Amino acid sequence: MVIEWLKFKVPQETWEQFIQRDQEVWTAGLKSCDGFLGKEVWVDPVENEVVMLIRWETREKWKSVPQSTIDELDAKMGDLQIAIAESREYQVRKFLH
């Protein structure tokens, strides 16, 4: 499994609208993508940050999402489209006992 980690700087007064629109647009849109496993949203009230953790089966499936799909979903965010402040990628390792 691979984790796509995204951080957004979001003014506190628009958190709820941003998170709701993201759920309606991105989460709903990604559900139809092969390899999408789920998503969590974390909020940091001190730094005014919203962090999204997206789980994918494999890096290949994540990276196979067409750019046209990404552009379409971005556009649907409308006035709540906020640039990604930071992004990371993590590989999940399972340990054998």
C-alpha cells in the first residue's frame, strides 16, 4: 500500500466548506479509480492546515489516474480550489511476526 499525503493551508473560517466540497468532489471521484482504498482528513487548528491522507493499493494504480480526471476534479472545487502546500509519498511496510 502507498500513502499520498497532501497538506493545504486553509483559513479556519473555510475549513468546513473546503472539507465538505473535497468530500463531494475528490473523494467521490476517486472512489471510481482503480486502486483507491480510502481517505482521511486531519485538521491542525494551530497552523490552519488541512492534511489529507489517501490510501492506494499500489503506486502504479495511483499514478495511473489520468491527468484529465485530476483537472476535471480540480475544476469542480470551484472557489474552494486551494493549491497543495506540501505533498509526500509513503510506502506502507508490513512486518512479519
